[in-house]
Amino acid sequence: MTIARMIVDMSFAIGEIDRRLFGTFVEHIGRCVYGGIFEPGHPTSDARGFRQDVLALTRELGVTLVRYPGGNFLSGYDWEDGVGPVERRLRRLDLAWFATEPNTFGTNEFVDWCRVAEVDPLLCVNLGTRGADDARRLVEYCNHPGGTELSDLRRQHGYAEPHNIRLWGLGNEQDGPWQIGEKTAYEYGRIAKETAKLMRWVDPKVELSACGSSGREMPTFAGWEYEVLDQCYEQVDFLSLHQYFTNYDRNIAEFLGAADLMDRAIREIVAVCDAVGAKHRSSKKIMLSFDEYNVWWKARPTGKLKKVEGWSVGPAFNEEIYNFEDALVLGGAMIALLNNADRVKIACLAQLVNVIAPIITEPSGRAWRQTIFHPFADVANLAKGFTLRQAVECETFTSKTLGELPYLLAGVTHDRATRRIAIFALNRHLGEEMELSIELRGGLGALTLLNGRAMAGFDLSATNSAESELVRPAASSAGRVAGHTLHAILQPASWNVFVVTYA
């Protein structure tokens, strides 16, 4: 049995948790839109074609924000194609994913879906094939009350009230050679600056996110962020990060270190942001939007981007089937986001339905929860208030990428309004239980353990299906409170949640 000890004081917070940290991502790729959130004629669909079973699972997941319409799709998308009478909309070739885009689902349908799902939209503008003027036109269409060509066009389309979309993304992965309209950092930084300027002139209340490099493994990483922000630091509020976790060499111990790699990437880009801020003598701090992250490797194209044959609508593509080890890795990623809550204010799990997603659907059939659904839902529904700092003593294992890493990975949150402390703990030891003690300090009254739950005891390769959702958390009696200390036994390779309240 391994031993881990933690001390947490309510006075020492990392940062306040922005509720937009629990976002997801809907792109026009594969069956994410068509056959995912939108399937006219499905037994559960409403008059607008929105699948009610997917909406119910989205609410259960605890989603607060959805990024749309891409992704790679964004960089070749003309937003005008997706508004107005559906019968007049044009069908286009989608060169990002080699499919046919029917445009039967567009901006207004997305906003309607967000309202029904009770989530905030993060709407992105195309800076691949288009530019600043097209972006300001979209803001005017969406957010201006009326009396102009574009706001009145929205009203003609059946939306008398403005959408009032607050959060916007400026392009996507523009440093990637796979991207439509790849740009240098200087080129992108300049267009991001001018786009932000025009968008704010139309609506001064918008919040804007510039895109960072496409991943830590990219040769552009960090240098891209520095040069981009050097151009547009004062015009934007957020900088995006993307990271996908892979396990091609089948090293589960290394795979479980993905959260530490995510944490390192965050800290590295925070340093870049602050360096540019210092250069500009700026009083503002750029916050981070981690708007693409997930496990993605079993269904991931390698080498040249895979083409989907036949230019079909909504072809099955990149439908990763997640197992128990993937759920553990995703839980670690959620902890990494919590532990950087001072600078990461937005995050989007990529994606929501079917394509590398926590929710899977059958055409005309059932919808169900993948294994990664559960750690996301636990954190999204229970992590409120502030993330707290931890002093940890724990045994370690060796990672070839990051060196010595602790077997225990944990996040602790404190909601002062409800007097609740939520503890999320990942035991990364594959073969031994962990004896964990957490001393909670800060003048608390008597502690009560409200509940404990764990995902544990499954084969690492175990998956869920429409017939069987066995890989899911269960109530756990592994924890107990003595004085101001929580004692718990964590099973090997386990995801654990404890909620404590105090008088």
C-alpha cells in the first residue's frame, strides 16, 4: 500500500473557478452535428430536429459552454450559408473533413440549441479564408438590436431580439499546415488585431480569444504565442491552447502523466503571456481558453489527413471508443484545469457527441455515456467556488517525459456559499491501494462526509455500449472523517470523489 498525505488550508486559494471551465465543443465533423445533436425524424427529436436524449445527457454532463462551428471546419466556413430559410441554403464541399455540408444547421439553430440546453455559446469566426470585415458582419447580425442591413436580416429570419453572444474565438489552429488558410504568427497576429478591433466597434461588450499554436508538440509552440500576442495583446482577452492525449506506445504509466504535461503546457504559455505583457508595460493579464482537449489516438488519423470517401453528409469519422484507462486520463486533465483556475477560465472538451466524445448515439436509435463522461460530470457538477492549494507528500513513479511524478493527483475546491469542499483524487498506482489522509485547515467547524464515489476495479480496457454502461462511478464507503482529517483508501488505478461539509 502506498501512503499519501495532504494538507489543505481554506485561506490559500489558487483561483476562483469560472463556470465556463466546463465547456465542450460542437464542430461540423463526422456525426457530431448531423446525427448527433441534430437529427430530424429521430423518435426523441423536437420540431427543430434537436435530439432530446442528447440534450438530457448534455445537461447531466454539466456542460456550461459550447464552442462552435469549429475546429478545422471553421477555416473554410461562410456563415451566411447557414442562416435564412433552410430550403434556400446551398450545399458546399467541406475541405476540412472531405464531406458535403448541407447547411441545414447553422448559427441560429446553434443559438436555439444552446438556449434549450441552457449553455453559453462560444462562437468562432473564420480567419482562414475570410477576415475582419466578415467577422464584424457576423457580430452585427448576431448582436445588434436592429435598424441595419444585417440586424434586420436576422429579424427577417425570425429573431427579433439579438442573440447577445458575448464570447468569440478568432480563428482556429492557424499555424497548422492542415488548416485552410495557414498563416505565420505575424500574419495571424495582425489579422487577429484588426478583427478584434472591428468586432469591438460593433459590440464593445464582446470577449475575444486569440488562437495559440495547435499543440505543445508543434515547432511553433511558445514562439507563435509570443509573436501573436505581441501584435494583439491589448485587443484580446484570452489565448487558446489545444492538447490531445495519446498512448501509441501502450505505456499506461506514461499515459497517466498526461495531466502533468497539460499542466506544464499551461504554465509555459502563462509565462509567455506575462512576458509579452511585461514588454508592453500592460496592466492587463491574458487568461487562457483551453478550448480543445481530450484523449484521441485510437481513431486518430496519422500522417496525411485521412479523407472520407464519397463526400457524404455526416459520415462516421473519428468515433473514439473510450475505455477505463481513458477515463482515468480525462479525470487527470480535469484536475489539471482546476489546479490552474487562476489563469484557465475557459475549457472545451472536444467534442460533445460521437466524434471523440463523452456521448455516443445510434442513427435513429439510442444514446449512451462513454467512460470519460463520468469524471467530467463529477467535476462539472461538484467543483464550485475556489480551487485550493495543496501540500502533498506522496510516493512517486518515473515518467520518461516529465521525470518523477506523484502517484496521487488531486484537486480540492471550496464553495463558501454552501460550506462544501469537493475532493477529486486519482490514484495512479496500477497495483497498490493508496492510504490517503487530507488535513483540512482554516477554522472550520465540525466536518461531515456527505458522500464518496469511485470508478475503480475495472479492467483498463473496459468500455461502455448502448447495452451496457458498466464503467461508471459507484458509491464508496472508503472515506471517513476524524476531527479535521479525511481518511480514505483509494483502490489501484482509481478515480475518487469526496464531498465534505462543515458547520
